[in-house]
Amino acid sequence: MSSSILITGASSGIGKALAFELAQKGYSLALASREADLLNQLRDEIIAAHNPPAVAIRSLDVTDYDDVFKAVNELADELGGLDIVFANAGIGLGERVGRGDFEKARRTIEVNLIGAIATVDAAAAYFLDKGKGHIVGTSSVAAFRGMPKSSAYSASKAGFAIYLEAVRAELYKKNIDVTVLYPGYIDTPLNNMLKNRPFLISVEKGAAIIARLIEKKVKSSTVPVYPWNIVGRLMKILPTGVISKM
Ligand SMILES: NC(=O)c1ccc[n+]([C@@H]2O[C@H](COP(=O)([O-])OP(=O)(O)OC[C@H]3O[C@@H](n4cnc5c(N)ncnc54)[C@H](OP(=O)(O)O)[C@@H]3O)[C@@H](O)[C@H]2O)c1
């Protein structure tokens, strides 16, 4: 029996590339995002490229919190069970503080933090019932240090990482693994408008690394591991004046 994974934010970027990567490895896929047309097209492309055992798609806005719980159960039923849930959907709006961007900040917290928490809560309910499972969440290196013009984004990603750490402790000895990923810059529509993207990697490379980290069931890791494992530690101690220029 193949492993099965639900990926939120599967219509683009990291989620989409990971869907191709895992289809190639023989996973059954449940793919969710708001854009049903993109998911339909993606399903056809994945089947044509890799013909995985199953591909289920479902339109889902992770801020429709009640629907997140329905979606996890419906997709699990459709695939005959889920082994992994990847809470990956996210936005980066480049919000500035005190400049009329409060709505962007609110939306960022709603999608990246509350929507992600809803996804993990739904996954935990499903896995507790099943007696095993693996929860994976996308944080960011922006969680290591509050970044200018991304204050709500940094807060959402730091909040989600700490939430997942708490979930891991709460589910200790429940046969449910929890993996927190901290990507650096991976080339996707989320950041391709930025002038400066240090240590950028392609989305295919990012997806291949993420697939390996998921299969190893690591507790947490930067993506790529190096140099962000070192740069991440440095980010915590850099003077504010240096951070303010980033
Ligand atoms: N790329 C990077 O360098 C990087 C670095 C650190 C962290 N991350 C994180 O990685 C995750 C994926 O980002 P990406 O770079 O792949 O960006 P992306 O290409 O913009 O993809 C974002 C995905 O999230 C989905 N999404 C957005 N709002 C949603 C909502 N309300 N409900 C459901 N799905 C929603 C989008 O689909 P629809 O529009 O179809 O809903 C899309 O599939 C995000 O959490 C991001 O913060 C990325």
C-alpha cells in the first residue's frame, strides 16, 4: 500500500513541486488550495507525468476553518486513509507597520497562523483516531528574527513553529510525528518579485529536499539545511541596524 499525503497550498510553488516529487515516488496525493481550475490541471499533469496510485483534489480556503475539518476527513475517505498532512498554504504580502497595511497583517495571520493551526488540529483529530500519523508544517527562516516589512509574516511563522513544537510535546507517545520546516529562499511566486533572495534555490530542488526531510521524519530543519542552519542562528544575534537594512 502506498503512502498518502494531503498538501495544502498545492496549486503553486512548493506544494505543487512537492506533489510532483512525491507522485514520482509513488505516493497517493490529496491536493488542496482555493483554485479548483489549477488543481484540475495539476491533477492531469501529475497523472500524465508519473501516474501515482491516486490523486484527489479539493478546493479549500484554510480560513474557512470549519471546511478545513471537513476537507481532511473527505480527502482521507477518498484516498482510503492519510499518512501525512502537510500544512503548507501561506501568503507573503510584504506588509509595513503604521502605513495602512493592517488588513494585510490580519490576512497574513489568518492564513499562515490560524488557517495552519486549523489544518494541524484537523490532522491531529484524524491521526489520534487512526492511532498514527505525521504532521508537517511550513514555517520560515523569517521565524528566526522579526524581519522589516514582513512583521506579521515573521510573527505568523514564528507562532506556527512554536505551535507545532507544542503539538509535538502534547502528542508525545501517541505515534504521531511532527516536522517543522524552515525554508530559506525557494524560487516561487511568493517571493519572485524581491530584488534580494540570498542562497536562492529552485523550487524543484526545494521540493526534493523537503521530500527527503519528510521521509526521514526529522523534527525540524531549515530548507536547504545548509547554509540556513548556520545563517538562522546568526540572524538571531545580528544588531537591529543590520536587520533594518534587510
Ligand atoms: N518560497 C519560499 O522561499 C518560502 C520561504 C519560507 C516559507 N515559505 C512558505 O512556504 C509555503 C508555500 O509558499 P510558496 O513559496 O510555495 O508560495 P506560492 O507559490 O505563492 O504558493 C502558496 C500556496 O498557498 C495557497 N494558498 C494561499 N492562500 C490560501 C488560503 N487562504 N487557503 C488555501 N490555500 C491558500 C495558494 O493557492 P491558492 O491561491 O490556489 O489558494 C498556493 O497554492 C507558504 O506557507 C510560505 O509562507 C516559502
